[in-house]
Amino acid sequence: MRRIKIRVKGMSCQHCVRAVEQALAALDGITEVQVSLEKGLVELVCDENRCDISRIEAAIKEEGYEFAGSISE
């Protein structure tokens, strides 16, 4: 399993948090998603062989938020 922390800009409420959580949880291989509205961070756990940052970035952008980069992988 691989743990990734990413920055997401544009979240302003709990609805935003739920939208990002649901979008990422729906991706194949992601087993855990935690979103911090206050920090603008998303921490997720995914299967090492099925974890694709470009799919994660696309899912965040599709919800209307800005993928602001990975902190650690």
C-alpha cells in the first residue's frame, strides 16, 4: 500500500470535503481517503500497483477543485 498526501485548493465547506472524498474513493485501487478542509490536504492510501496520480488529479479537477501538487508519495 502507498500513502500519498496532496494539496487541493478551492475547498471551502463540508460539501467540498464530501465531493473530494467521494470522487477519490470511487477510483480503483484507493482504499482510504481523509480530507482536511483547514489544511487543504488530502491523504489517501492506495494499492501500489493501481495508484495513478494523473487519475487522482483528473478526479479532483472534475469536481471543480485545483490539484496543487503532491507533498509526499
